Amino acid sequence: MDPSATVALLGNLECSQWEDRLQGLDWLRSVTEGPREPDFIRRLANALCACLTDESLEVCCRCATVAPEALEWLQRAAPAGTKELQMVHQQLAETLGDEREAVRAASQQGLASFAACSCERLGAALRIVVEFGISHPSSWRVRLHSILCVQQLVGSS
């Protein structure tokens, strides 16, 4: 990814306008590998968290379907246990228990589509759901929908 494309992608995702965020998420869907600089990883992880908590139903749903793929290549680029990536895992798991049914459905679909490609991806999706969803300490809704998501993931593989 060339530097100008990186700047444009981050600019769209970090923008407060929902149309720009949607454009950035569509662009992110086609990215298979990004820069390995810590600043890019931090900014992209923060932008994904912002999109996952966006008030716009469309932005939140689109991000929930793109986030698992983006997390996969971010984890290859970032050191294990990076706090920004942990935040994205947490936010993605929390969307499974969102009050809006469309967001919950998009999150489950995004994880299911991601997990359907390989056993490694299924393991990664289950790890997100179990570690950050089922063990969520303060939300019964997140825990309940995480358990339902595990049933869906395991049943579809």
C-alpha cells in the first residue's frame, strides 16, 4: 500500500462523516496487507473501534463485517498482545450484544464468513467470541449473543 493510499484510507476512516467512513470501510475490504508501522496499526485499530461504535447503523454494520479480515492482517503486522488490537477484539465482541438487531446480525455474519474459510480462521473467530464476548464481565446481552454466535460458528463448520 503506497503512502498516499494509506493517508487517504486513514483519513476516511478517522473522519466524522458517515459517508467517508463507509467509503474507507469499502476500501479496507479490498486491502490484504497494510503497512507495518506502529503508528498505522494504532491509528487503524482506533479507527475500527470508532466505526464499531458509530451511531450510524450502516457504518457499524459494515465495520462489523470488515473487522475480522482487517484484524487478521493487523495481527500479522503487530506484536502480539498490542493493546489497540485488544480494543478492536473487545469492540467486535461487544457488537454481538448490541441493542440493535441489525448490528448483532452483521457481527455474526462477519465472523461466520471469516471463519468459513479455514480452521485457523474458525479458531480466531471463536477466540474473539469466547475471550472477549462470553467472558464479558458486565453485559449479559454480550455474553448471551456470544454464546449464540459460538453455536452458529460451530454448527456451520
